[in-house]
Amino acid sequence: MHQILSYLPDRLAEIITEEAGPDLEGVNEIRIRKGKVLVLKTKEGQKEIQYYPGEEECSRLLERISDHSVYSIANELSAGFITVKGGHRIGVAGEMTESMNQLQTFKYISAFSIRIAREFKFTSDELMTECWRHYGRWPHILIYGPPGSGKTTFIRDAVRFISTGTDAIPAKTVSLIDERSEIAACYKGVPQLTFGPHIDVLDKCPKTRGMKMMLRSMGPDVIAVDEIGGQADGQAADEILSAGVKIIVTAHAESVEELLQKDELSSLMAHKDLFLIRCQDCSYQIDTR
């Protein structure tokens, strides 16, 4: 039985199991909206189940993901999501309010987006091995592609590869800044997915602040961060480059030409010591400039 089913009210779990099986094979996301059709998202698209969760089921779901104490997860919910054991991320929507301490939180929650955490280990092995052989060391690495192309999947496995090493490639110390808990899927600060022994994860911290913190406090060989975007992110990345630490990042772009137009990537793109990996529909290839 898949772990995520234990968080669902009994009738919801039963219906989803009937449709997708007890292991939820192929299901990437479950959408639960009060009074709306139930939706399962897969790689092939969306599948609607003619079942309409009510207010009681939504309340029970919230109770289970909060371990019967919604107050205890108020800070996490103010960010719009919570990561539960197993690394599964549950986003929420509804009506927000401002509490006495001015923390934005939810008054009513009417929609849940349950993203199922899955690992695709060894996805990066071939390209990362080729990268090492080409340079004889780790260069800077930029992974790019359109939304949904598999960038996060690749950087997650690339970080595993670097922090684990092989018989021929020494393991390196990696600092991972995981602002949205999408790479390591931490639960109470502990990564729920597989990484090597030489990784330190900073979870739920803004990228700009996190890159500077890890650079100064953890002595990394490599700093990894998802979705560089904006001037502040670019300045923090430039600080890493100036310190001589390697950086592995992802960015939204369709082509090298588009990457070159992004000001926040200008310093990184100017480096000769840069390895480009292009993502398209979870297929990966080395790109040249």
C-alpha cells in the first residue's frame, strides 16, 4: 500500500486505489477539491474520477496531514504547502486570513494538490560521468529546459551522484538549497530521498539567502540550487563563482540563445568551465555553445 494513501480519508483512499492500484503506479499528483471532480495526474495527462469530496472529507484530510493539530503546521501552511513523511508535498488553496502575529495563514482550505515524491535514480550517471571525464574535475553545471522537462529530476540525481562518487570519481561535499522542498523532499529537516553521505540540505530557505549562508557556513565543494531567476539570485550565484566554489543550477529556457539573454546568468554563461545539459521531456543531452 502506498504511503500517501494513509493520509486520505477511507472512502477517498478506496476510490483512488480502485482506479490506480495500491501502489499508485504512474500517478504523479492527486487533486482534491471540495465539491469538484477528483483528478489524478499522470505522465499521459489528467484522469477524472466522478467522485466529489465534501467538506467533511477535506477536514479529515487536513487533520491527518497535520497529525490532528492544524495549529502545529500553521507556519508551513502559510507558504501554501506542507511536506509530509516520505517527501510527498501537499499544496493547499482556499481563503487566507491574517492572524494576530500578522502571519498569513488559511481560514478555510478547500483544495489539495498532493504531489507524490518519486526517485529516478541513475538518471544522471551517464552524462555526469562524461562531464567528469571531459574536465577531470567538476565544472559548473547548468541544466536548462522548458517547464516540466525534467530539470528537477536531473539535478536531484546529479547531486546524489556528486555526493556519492564512484570508484573512479571522488565524492564531493555538496550544499543543496531546496527552497520549495522539491529536490530533497525533507521531512523535519531530513531528506527523504536518496543522496550520498556528503550532502547538507538547507530546506525551505529562499535561494538568495541560502546560497550565501551555505557558502559561508558549510565549506562546500559544490552548491546546488533549483531555478535560478532574477537579479538577486544572479548576484548570489556570482558570489559563489567569485569564491571558487562550483555551482550546479537549473534555469527555464528553450535554447542557449535564451540563456544568454538572462542577465542573472551572464557571469555563469561567460565561464569556459561550464557544462550545459539540455532537458526535453525527461530526455537529457549535452549542449554546446
